[in-house]
Amino acid sequence: MGRRVSAPLTATMAAEIKRLARSTDLAQHEIAAKLHINQGRVSEVLNGKRFPEIRVA
């Protein structure tokens, strides 16, 4: 079996991750599942390691 690869993380996805984290009680792994990405990418966005310049209104 081949390795599963997440879609590339975009600024739009980063904004959606931040919005979901702020406006819902979803855990990081739930946000990742909803967006079909790796939980590690969610963590990187929320900890400011990726797309720190993206703000959520």
C-alpha cells in the first residue's frame, strides 16, 4: 500500500483551521479529519509555525 498524502496546506485552509479552532469545540484531530489533512499540520498552524500572518476576523 502507498503512503497517504494530505493536500497541500494553503492560506485559505489555515484560515479555516483557525476559524474552527476559535468558533467550535473541535479537537485538533477532529479539525484535521474534517479538512482531510494531517493533525500535525493543524498543530503547526495553531502554534504559529505555519501561516502565522493569517488572521481570523
